[in-house]
Amino acid sequence: GNKGGVVVRLSIYGHLICFLNCHLPAHIENTNQRLDSFERILDMQQFTGRKACAILDHDLVFWFGDLNFRIADHGLHFIRECITKKRYHLLWDKDQ
């Protein structure tokens, strides 16, 4: 399918940097599948060398993509209103 991730890593002046782009499963009912895909990307990507054998071993990780995480149990109007009024705390408990 069209889900998965691509990783590029490099060293700049001795700093190990990792760029990751991914497309995770969409829709609220696919939360577990989305989390599994997230974990699978982290677990499956292994690098050779003594330093930074895994994604999170790098000094800096830039994670891009269509992550498709949701704010559950709230309508779009409520979410926009909270963002507009900077009342983010009302969204945190439902943020995936």
C-alpha cells in the first residue's frame, strides 16, 4: 500500500541527524494500527556503525509526514474554537 516510512541520515560536523518521512493509517478507528506502524518504523530501521544504530540514537531527529493522529471525541468546531482561543488544555486529554 501507500503506508510506511523513509529515512535518510547524515553527519554534519560530527552531529548525527536523521530525517524521517512517513504516511500512517488514517481514521479514528485505526488508532492501534497507526501506533503499531509508528513503532514498527522505529523498530525495523536499523543502521550499521557504532553510533546511532536506531532512529532515536541520533542527536537530532526530524519526523515528517502524514501522521494521521487525531483529537478523539471532539467535533471540528470545538477544536478550532480551542485553538483560536488558545485553550489547548481542553484538547490534551483527547489528543492521540
